[in-house]
Amino acid sequence: MADPIQVTAAVRVPGDAIRFKAVRAGGAGGQNVNKVSSKVELRIDLAAIEGLPEDALFRLRAAQRNRLDAEGLWIVLSDRTRDQLKNLEDAREKAAEAIRAALVRPVARRATRPTKASKERRLDAKKRASDIKRRRSGPLE
């Protein structure tokens, strides 16, 4: 069982909701890449996250929809370093950061109307462009 991830004082991912797996990483490392499993794959059960409000869970699912497997588990990968433990910590931090981002409610957009001056500026610019184009074609005699 993995250690729990404490996201905030109220939100935490329990250890039994996390599955850890080390896999072989590609990229730099020479022959070492072929024999050492330094890439880390965390699978997290989103429904088991404690203290996460329903709307935040919805935002998290939407943001991570391309990283969910067939069972609905969230896959967090890390292969930044050649050290498995550092990659594990990095993956745990990535998960915590994504959950923190989902906790922030987006600001609702307020519909605004253009000002009278901005409407006039737009119309003046259109008239100027029209005059320029009209003057391009000289008098046809």
C-alpha cells in the first residue's frame, strides 16, 4: 500500500486508492534505459479521494479525461529523472497539483456590452478602410 497524498488540510488521497508501478523509461540514459525501470506510473481512484467536493471532482475528471484508463483510474506518469524515487515524488506532486487546481472554482464570465465610443471607433475605422479601397481604383475613363 502506498503512502497517502495530503493535498490540503481537508483533501487527501488515501493510500489504498493509489497503485504504484515502475516501468522502463525511454529517452536518455544509454544502456541503462534497457535494464532499469525508473519511470513511475501511479493509478489513482478518483472516487476514493477524501474531502473532494463533487464540483471539484467533476472538474478534475474533465481536466484529466485523456489520462483515465478503462477502469476509470487516473494515470499519472513521471520519467523526469533517472531515479525511481524522485520520479515517484514527482508523480505524487503532479497529482496533488492537479487536485489543487480542480479545487479552484472558475470565475463566471459576466456578459458586457461594447461602449458607445468603441462602437464609434469601429465604424470610423471601417469608413477609413472603405475610403482607402475606393481611392485605389482611379477614375476609369
